[in-house]
Amino acid sequence: MGSVPATMDNVVPFRRAARLPQAAPIAPQASVAARRSEQRALMDAVYATGSLSVAAGDRETKLIAARLQVYGFLLVEEIAADGAPRRLRPSEAIRARTDCPWRLSKASYGAGASLAVTIPAVDGFLFEQPAGLPA
């Protein structure tokens, strides 16, 4: 069995690039807390009023609303030029186009909510086989 040499000629030591000094570094927790507070404020406003209109050019509010829609807290509808609403899927809303205004509303739950993800019935278990069928 051969021995490993103590020094290796092809090893380059890893060196980090020197960081430039910044004026005031922002703590990651502060930015996360600010984002959560913005999401909470928007969700509270929508839940208090029932629906909220968002201007076409308000990209920041649209991005926050798109995140809340992905989590299932809001419904997002795009208002066309003729005033007709069109419900946006989360994949469409996350792009946050500035063409049309949006209407945000509280997400409804239950049988008539037309949820994107269906919830199976409680009475049947997923892995139970019906009587009379081979396993």
C-alpha cells in the first residue's frame, strides 16, 4: 500500500475575496420581519374589508399578494379593460404583470370554494380495498 505524500504541489488554498465595506448592513432577520409585517398588513386589510383593489402599476403589492395566494390566504382576480374579473392561478399571479389592476379577496374554504387542491373524503381511507376486490 502506498503512502500519501505530506505535501501536494497541485493544491491551491481557498481564499475568499475581500469584502468591500458597506455603509449599514441589513440584518437578515430585519428584512424577513419587514416582509412578514407587509404580508400581514395586506392580509389584514383584505380580511377586514372583504376585497381590495390594487393599482395596475403597484408591483410590490402584487408580489406580496401573489405570495399570499400561493399559501392559500387570498384570491387574486385580474380586472380587464371591460371590467370583467378573471381569477389568476398562482403561477400567473407570481409574474405580477402591470397591465391590469387586481382585486384581492379573502379565500373561501369548503365545498363551494373551488379549491385548486381537492381534499379527499374522510369516510374512505386511501389504502383500504373495497369488499370483494382482490388486493
